[in-house]
Amino acid sequence: MASAARAGAVAPQTTSRPLRAWQQAALERYEEAAPKDFLVTATPGAGKTTFALTLAARLLQRREVARVIVVCPTDHLRLQWADAADRMGIVLDPGLTNAVGPVRAGTQGYVTTYAQVAGKPMLHAARATAVKTLVVLDEVHHAGDGLSWGEAIEEAYGFAARRLCLTGTPFRTKPDERIPFVRYEEDGFEGDAGEAGAGLVSRADYTYGYKEALADDVVRPVVFAAYTGTSRWRNSAGEVVAASLSEAGTRSVEMAAWRTALDPKGQWVPHVIAAMDERITHLREHGGMPDAAGLVLASDQDDARAYARIVKRITGKAPELILSDDPKASKKIERFAAGSARIAVCVRMISEGVDVPRAAVLAWMTSYRTPLFFAQAVGRVVRSRASHETATVFLPAVRPLLGLAASLEKERNHVMPPPKAADPEALDLDPLPPKEREAVGLKQWEALEADARFAHVLHGGTAHTGSDGAVIAPEDEEFLGIPGLLTAEQTASLLARRDDELRLRIAQRVHEEDTGELPVVEDHPDEDDAGRSWRDAAELRREVNRLVARVAAKTSRPHGVVHTELRKSVPGPPSASASVEVLRARRERLRTML
């Protein structure tokens, strides 16, 4: 304590911000026990940062600790923690590196990352034991990811005076990779094939789940809007395969259909982005959220850049593009959070801990499908600012994601059973079927096209498609998804109706151009079709697909054969990337075949 005083640290100010009921209850439980280790599990958006810093301020004021060290997953979160601490009168250095030995004078601690601790665990151990220290391990499941971080965390903070562990999402723990400072109990579980096993279940000292947070208006209710569609791709054998996202049959076919739907050259992505954009507009104009924003999650940087171009084509404005290796990523997140931009396209950067309260819409255009990442990502759009706000998640109607969405509606344990070592779902990123390597005489897998249409909303684990009897008054539409105001059937009917209206507008635009009711701007000889409305090509592709189906039924030939013959008759690229002129010519060719 004397050393802290000599360093120039000042006592933290008592925050005037009122605590939520769960935060106060958790603090009371902590102070009753005065434990060395304390684990808090609270749903994303509940306010774990405020809880931790309030506890830190109290311990500093009572001189039970003289230093606070926060360990978090990313550099961006270091700044976020430091800013939050500063607002509560606690000075935490977010820029202290491993190259600097002692904690800087004039601060009461610092914020670091798990990777930085793993780089020099003994250095951090010296800092944590020089004076009585509270160590806050944010998203503590990162200490058990099998990358030796767990061992480093234990070595660095094994002798710290107090340790507070925080998590907001399920984390897996294998028997040989226990997370330090977490209390475990043996628990049986049923494996994928029905075999019994012994899982390690962590026991939190305080738990605040999504169900409780929803009842307290701490988080927004979430509407999961699933979109299906027909995907077409060419496999490595040169065969053209078509399948529906929601009726794919085998897992391998479902994965290939999913991968095709996410292809930027198809029409599933533009259609869902257009639906997302309309939802943002509705929230801004009628939903009481004039600054409402949306997040598009991409699997990799190439897709993210392509999705950003689609967003610009649809909305007329470039989105914020946030990539993990961009040195300006943190500044872009801050700018998006504080600004008025409608959409951000990102790869992993906006996941756990990142605070963008105005984000209320999420488009799931990634191959990530683990419970951990799903809960983290959905958590970015559920943070409530007012009781009337809702969140909407647009996602492919595939079984892995629908299962995760259904499970999020239930009160669930924060620990998942440890997966089998060979289980691909154990990975944070479970990629869709990888691109096949080119070999002599072997064609590559190729995505051809995919369309999109609204499938259903999830409620209570059940899919609701809507019904003719679900009457919705116009003034009730602003309450989309709030429990007790619209039934699941009404919500589904409303989303289905809006999707139909979107299709009608597309069809009307195509009709007006075909009949000359709208002036058609001629393409310049050196321009491609990028300047044309995506809606024109989208409707033409659907019409071509419908005509192909009719020709196939009439001639008893597979769809793929008809598509191949059509491309020979009307040369050009696959329909997914064909120009409007080529699609029109193919439509007319198909009409002559009926």
C-alpha cells in the first residue's frame, strides 16, 4: 500500500452510476464470502465490466488491494476496459508492454491480453505480487483454449491476492485442459452417438442468464429470421448439384449448399442484405431507434470485402469494413459505435466484449457455428438501451445454426460437454467444405448460384412460417418480436409479407424495364454489369431457374443437363455471374423449349 502511494496513485472515485439488481446481488455475495477466487457468468450485454470495476473500486478504497490487473482477449478491449475504468476514477494503463518492467507511476494497474501474459508470465507474476493485486480475467474461457495460455495464466497469477473470473458464453473444457482458478465438478453427459462420458462442469459463484436479463430489460428480445433458398454448385466430378438450404438431406450436401449460399456471386447474400437493410430502416423510422445499425459477419477477409461491395450497391453507401489485421480496426469500431453508419462488415473483430449498443440487426454470413461464437456474436446486438428495443438476426436455415438459435432461447448451462478430439465442431471456425485443390484432369468445386427466400422465425425452438389468420395492425409492426405483443405466427407473417413485398418490387422493376416503362440506361462498351441493380439480375435468375425446372419436368431430364445445354445455346458464365442481357437471352431460349 505504501508503494502504491509513493507511485502517485490516487483513491478511485465512487461511481454515481446506479447498479443493476444482479450486479448489486453479485457484489453482496462476493463481500459475504471475501473469496480468493470468484467466477461470474453473465449473459453478453449484462454489464460484467461495470460489475468488475465497481468491485475493484471498493477493494481499492478499503485498501484490500493496491493494484488492479485486467487480462482480456484483444488489444481493442484493452482500450475499452481502460476507458471504462477511467470513468470510475481508476487509472489503468492500456499500453504497458512486456518491454517495460514495473507498472508505471500514477496508475493503479494496467490492462493486458492473454497473449501478452503468455509471452512473459514471470514478468506479470512479479507485477501481480509486488503489491496486493486484484486480477480480473475477462472471458476466462480463453485460458483453456489449448494454446498454453492456461499454463501461463496460472504461472503469472497463481500467487495474486484476489482473482475475479468473468465469462458471458459457454466454454468447453477438456479433462487435460482445465482453466486455472475455476472450480470444477464431474458431470456425466451423453455423447453424439449416445455414449456416456465424464464432462467437467465449472461452477460459477454467481450466474445471470439471458432469461433473467430479458425479464429485467437488460437485454433485447431476439427474433431469429431464417432464410432458405436453392443452391446450385458443380462438384469436382463436374456434376451440377442443386439442394435447398432447409431440405438438404445429408450433412455433406447441407454444408455444400450453405457454402454456395454464402458465395458473394450468388443472390442469397444480396437478398438477405436487402432484407437486413429494410429492417434497419424500419427501426430507424418506426422502431424508436433513429441510430439503429447492423452487423454483417463474414468468414474471411475476401468475403468481407465482397459483402461490403454488395452493401454499397444495395444501400448506396459504403459500410464500415473491419478486418482483424487492420491496424485501424479499433478506431473503426469506435467510429462505428459512436457514428451513424448503417452497416459494418467484419471478420471476428466484433465478437465478445465489443460494445456497439446501437447495433440491433445481425446478418450471419459466416461458416462459424460453435455455441461459443454464436452466443458472443448474438450478444453484440442484444444490449438494451430502452424497453421497446428488439434485435433481429438473419441467418441461413441450416440445422447447425437453427439448433444454436433454439438453444439460446432456453436457460442453458454455461459449460458445454467436452467434444471428442476428432469432432470438427470443437473448432471455433468450422469451415464449410474446403475448396478442393486443383489436380491434373480434375475439375474444381464451383459455386454456381443461390437464391433466397424467407423461411420462418424461431420461437420456443419451433419454426413458425406465419399463417393467413395472423392479422397484424399497421401500428403493431413497430413491436416486432416483443413477447406478449406479437405472437410468433404474427411475427413470421410480418417478415414473410415484407419479403414478398421486396420480391414484388424487384419483379415490378424488371417488368418496367422489359416493357420500356422505365428508361434503360445503355451499358458503356467497356463496362460490366456491376452498375446494374442486383434486383434485376436476381429476379431473372429466379425466372431462369423456374423455366429450367419446367423444361426438366417436361423432358424428364435432370436440371443440371438442362442448365448445361442452356449455356451451350446461350454462351456465357454461369447464371450466378451472368449479365442481365445473357440471362434475358437464356430466358427467351427456355421459353422456346416449352
